Amino acid sequence: MKQFEILGNKDTRSGFGEGLLEAGQKNPNVVGLCADLIGSLKMDAFKNAFPERFFQVGIAEANMIGLAAGMTIGGKIPFTGTFANFSTGRVYDQIRQSVAYSQKNVKICASHAGLTLGEDGATHQILEDIGMMRMLPNMTVIVPADFNQTKQATMAIADHVGPVYLRFGRPVVPIFVKPDANFVIGKADLLIEGTDVTIIACGHLVWKSIEAAQQLAEKGISAEVINMHTIKPLDEKAILDSVRKTKCVVTAEEHMMNGGLGEAVSQVLARQFPAPQEYVAVNDTFGESGKPEELMVKYGLDTINIVEAAQKAIQRKS
């Protein structure tokens, strides 16, 4: 089985910060807006390099989205930055009306998503945001897997014309994507080829899926692992090519079971190739305050849960 080299350990939000700076260096129309969380979103470097292109709007997220939408009319490419909970739940009306419906070229960049926000607790650990954003017409939704891929995605969305939701996080996680890897919006990455079960993951669960595939290999099970970094538009061909071969699938995400990656995959399979599917996701509950890794274990988002889900999916197809 393919072995992955860990190139380091870093938070994905730092990948966003570096990608934003580089995007700003390449394109003078790139501007940054932040809702009083410059350090948390790692937007310092962009702010220092381009102070005339950076706007601190304060704790006024709805205003930030409105400003960003307006800036696009003058040809600017605005990147908004705040926590995922405030990037979506607090400003959903503004995103729906001023960005998605109006097809404005706004990049909504959201950090501190999911259970790995840890001690900040349920009020900040949004687990519904992927579903909220993928339901909006015209919206592209991206959830990269590590530092390098987050940087690559940030630079890619600067060139993409149209509304984008980019989701990343705070915890330090292994870096395994090569720094020169080609990031293509809407094109999944096949990480490991296998024949017995397909594992489709996004965000922090991609590395855990790689670990699960390694553990499954020790049990004589060949798992195919796909990094579905783009939730919308979804790479349906990658899903169907894999599941037609393995005949069963596991989806893994740091998100609610309803509305997220798993539901998107199930819609594809229900229409075109029905197959047993198991979900590794939060099951209709809010999170709580705690250490990130302990929360991931408690809510069933760990490597062992992916292994068990794969075994269950295989049993269901036989």
C-alpha cells in the first residue's frame, strides 16, 4: 500500500494566511476583510503587505459580507475572514441575497470549524456550515485537508470567478500534500487505490482515513481513499468509478451527518449506483467544550470509527 510522508505538522488556517498573501502578490485586485480576528485567521501578513487593501470591519460580519459584495462591482476580489460559525450562521441572509443570488465574486473564508475548535464549545463549533453553503445555488464549497492544500486552494479560488466558501481549522495536523501539488476545484484526489471499500473524506478526516486504510490493510482489507476537497461541485465521476469497483463506501467528515459530504455522496449513488454506505460524522447533536482530540473520539470521528465503518459497509455488500 502507498505510504505517505509526513512533511510537517501545521494548522490549516496558516495555509490560508500564506495563500492569501501570495494571491495578493499576484493579483492587485485581491482585498482582505476581517471581522476582528486577524490573528486567528492568519491574515497579518496580507494586512502588513497591503494595508491599503485590507479592511478591519470589527464585529460586524453582516456588514463585512455586504461590503465584500459591493467591492466586486468595482472588480475587486474580496476575501472575508472570521470563524466558520460567524461566516455562515450569523450572516446567512446576506450571503444568500447579496452573494449567491447576485453571483458576486466573494470568497468566504472560514476558520475554526467543527469539533476541533475544542474548548470554545458548542456555540462556536458549527457542524452545519457545509450543508448550509452547498444548498446555495452558484456557491462553490471547498474543505482542504492540510496546510499545503489549504494554501493551494486559497490561491485557486482567487482565480475562480464566482462565490466560494472555503473551510479550514485551528488544530495542528499532519502535512502530507506535496507543496507543488496541482489543486483543481471540483477534481477529487485519489490518494490510495483499493478494491474492497471506498473511503471518501474531506478536511481533518482525510489523514485519519489514510490511517484507517493502513489499519485495514493489516487486516487484509484493501481500502481506496479519496480526498474530496471540493464538496460542490462534487466530483461524481471519482465517486462512481471507485464505488463501481468496491461496491461499498464510507464517508468521513467533521460535520453533521445531515447536509454534508456524506449526504452529497449518497445523492449521487441513489441516482446512479445504489451501494451500501456508512457515515463517519456527527449524528444530529451539538458539540461541547473539551480537548479537540477527545471530542473527536467521543463523537465518533476517529481512525477506529472509519475502520469499523469500513468493515460494516463490506459486510452489508456481501
